[in-house]
Amino acid sequence: MLDARVRPWVAPPLERVAARLSDAGIAADSVTVAGFGIGVAAMAAIAVEIYGLGLAFLLLNRLCDGLDGAIARRVGVTDRGGFLDIVLDFIVYSGIVFAFALADPQANALAAAFLIFAFVGTGSSFLAYAIMAAKRGLDRGQRAHRSLYYLGGLTEGTETILAFVAFCLLPGWFPQLALLFGALCWVTTLSRIAIAWRSLT
């Protein structure tokens, strides 16, 4: 929901940094893999309850996620890069939630399981629609800069980052926040199913 509003603010500085990295010969896929490694470090820090460090690593991971796409747009978007980007993103998203379950299983495990369950809904509806959109050659419109057809919703990337920041800043509130965000994710999934039902006839 917020991605389209945030993009005009974050895109220009990302493009400037991406230009320097690209000129230095750093490939988009290298940034993707490095970002994934940082995301794993965020999971490890959260799992041992070093939430401030986990948040720092998480924000660096998200920075890499923005930079790899910006670099790719300069040199050419590839299917391999798009595949790697989305798969590693989903692993990091679910891994961060799993890390909170590891940090305090008794308090967090049920809420973490519910949120990962919700992520299956948002992720599968996103990818399934992208496959059908590619099959039909649907116009991407304002989302054309992405490697996959991007069907938006109530909970997109920006909302997920904000939720994760809240988890790290308020770890004692993780169960309540995770249940709330999971419910919002299910609203997104149901809205995507409704859109697909109407448009994929």
C-alpha cells in the first residue's frame, strides 16, 4: 500500500549509490547475495536477543535489496537476478519471524507460526498471479521496472519493514504485533484472490 508513495523518496539516493557501485564493477547479483548474508546475520542476532544489532543488520539487508534492483536497471534486469532476489527476500522475511520464535519460544512461537502462515498466503498469491500475468502478457504499468508482475496489497514491502522494525524495537510486544500484522497479511491475500478471480477468467 505504501510502496508507491515511498518509492519517489528513496529511489533517487538509491540510484546514485547504485551508479557508483555499478561503475566500480559490482554486479547486482553480488549485492543480492551479500544482502542475504546480512539478513542471516540479522536472524542470528535476533535469535540471541540482541535486537538492536538485529535491526541494524535488517536495515542493511533492506538497503541491499533496494540497491540490487537499482544496479540491475542500469545494466539490464535478468530472470536469474529476479528469481534470486524474490526467493532470498522470502527466506529472510520468514527467517526473521522464526528468529523471534527462537528468542522466546514460549511467548513468541504461536504468533510467529501464524505470521509465517500468513506469509505463505501473501507470497503464494503474489507469485501465482505473477506467473499468470507473464503467461498472459499483462501490462505492468507503473510496476514495469520490476522483474516480476507486482500485484500490490495492504501489506507490501514497506509495511513489512515497518512491522519488523517495530518487532525489534518492542520485542516484548512481538506476539501482539505479529498477530496483528498476520491478520493484515491475510487481508492482502484475500484481496489478491478476489482480484485474480475477477481478472483471470
